[in-house]
Amino acid sequence: MNKPPDYSSPKSQAKPDHGDGSSYRQRSGSSTNEGDGSSYRQRLRSSSDEEPVSRRFDPNEANSADNQLILRVVCEAGSNILEPTHLYVTTLSKAKFRPTVAEKVSLACWELFSNALSYGSVRRPVILELFDLKNVVELRVSNESIAARCQLLEQRIVQLKADAKGTYLEEMRRSVSGGMPRATLGLARVAHEGKMDLFCTILMSRVLVTARCSL
Amino acid sequence: MTTFSNITIPKVDSLSMTIEGETRLMIRGMIATREPNQNIGIYFRALHAEILASHVATFTVDVSELTFVNSSAIRLFIDWAMWLNQLPAAQRYRLTFVTSRHITWQVTNFSALRSLVGNVVFVEPKDGTAA
């Protein structure tokens, strides 16, 4: 039986975890140099060249008045909570953000969470987080997966960052020509239709996809 | 007299579909279900077959109040266009999607669909002219 989603409040769980209570920083520091996080940063690969990846993983981030964790959902891959979670996130976003932003968050929620639930390993949880970072809103979805799938996802996001419209049209063309629908049509929609910035960060076998837009 | 209203409309959470007039399908709400082809897709296919059997010249699908669709649902509209595209020109009917300029997925996706199979699908913004 599937576990119910964890709709944790920001105050009750200020530090993002992996569902097992360990933050990214703590998990990455198992061998050396936990203090300054440098070994942790070396283990990360990010599709974003514009900013240090460590900023997005700062476990103190949710404590800041400007950086508010609005929602965290922790669940198992393959569980049947996509629809209710999407409905909740959509309703919450409509109440909190202006309509165009809410529309983007709703789209990103479905497509990223759907991919994570479909392709994530059942060994580790799927985590969805919604952040209000003062000027931007971020939706972060992480899951465990095999290396090949993580690399494929990373490549797709690099491709989308280079040419969102072209990649989206390629996916649509593929659908029209009778090809099987792929997970990347959803990602392409987030990047092109939603005009959201996508980032992919891989830590060991865990992949984190972040979709971001201005408030 | 067409028999579109005799085709059973599937019950889907957060979605409402109704036949308005004789040749217009109104879709409201959201398509947020993982496998919409298993109910909505089957309904679209039945409608398409009935349109052909009835020799109806035009059919309109009003999605202007359909606020969200997932990428699996995008495929439903692509499939409908492809069913038409595969027919000889003489057998085709005119399929028009009525859209809203204020809903981003409609602007983006129907524009792309038009560019790919524009000869069989028409898009009519509710507050504008047909394309």
C-alpha cells in the first residue's frame, strides 16, 4: 500500500532531506570534508553554468525569510498521488501567485512529477518541493534512477536550454509522425510553453530537476 | 439529425465534456489524468467515426475553457488530426478547434499542430479570426 504524501510545512521541516532525514550536504560528506561542502560540490554535475549548484542545495535556504519552502511532498515512485498532488499544487499556486505563474507551476508540477514517479527507482523516495525564493518560484523534483537515464535527462535539459522551441517542435513532429510519446515532450513544454528555466543536478544516482520562473 | 449525443461521454475528474448544438463538443476543466487515451481518446475516436458515418461537413471542438492538459492529452488532439489526415481529401470534414488566447498551452500547442498538419485542422481563437 502506498504511503500517503507528506505535506510538510516549512516550519516543521526547515532542512530539505531525502526522505531518510539526511540532507544532500550530509549524504555527500560521507568520506571527506563535510565542513565547507567542497567535496560535495565536486560530486555534483549541473546543466546550469550560470550559477553555483551549491546555492540550490543549501540546506539553510528554507530558513531564510526570503527563501520560503511552501510545500514538500515525499512519496514512493510508482505511487498514485500524481493527480491529487497536481490538483493541490495547482490550487495552491492559483491562490498564491499571479495566474501566469500559477499556470507555469501547474504545468511543471505535472510533467516533472509524472516523470519522476514513472522513471524513479522504488528504492528511494520521490520528492517534490515548491519554493518561493522572493523573486522567483522554483519547483524541484528529485528521484533515484539508473545512471543511463540520469545522463539522458541531463542531455535533454542541456538541449532544451540551448533551443527550447526547436526541441519542442521536434517532439511534436515526432508525435505527429506516429512515434511513441516521450517524457521529453513534457520537459519541452515546461521549457518552451512555460518559459521556465530548467536545471538538472545529479548526485550519485539521484537526479534533481528544477524548473524556475520569475514571480 | 446526428447521433453524437448518443455516444457515452466518459466521466473524468476535473473535466466536463458536452455536445452543444449538433456538431460542437465543448470541453471544460482540466485533463490531468495519466492515460487519457483510455477514456477520452476512445470517446474522440467514437466521435470521429460518427462524424464520418453522418457525413457531417464540419465539426467544432471548443477547448477555450480547458485550462490545463498534460502532454499525454496533447497527443489526443494530434491523434484526431492524424485520423483526418489519413483520409482521402473527399472524405474529410472540417475540424475546428476554438481556443482562448489567454491560455498558454492552447496558443503554443495548436500553433504547432497547425504548422505540422495545417491542411486538416483549423484554429479559431474565441476573440479573433479563424486561422
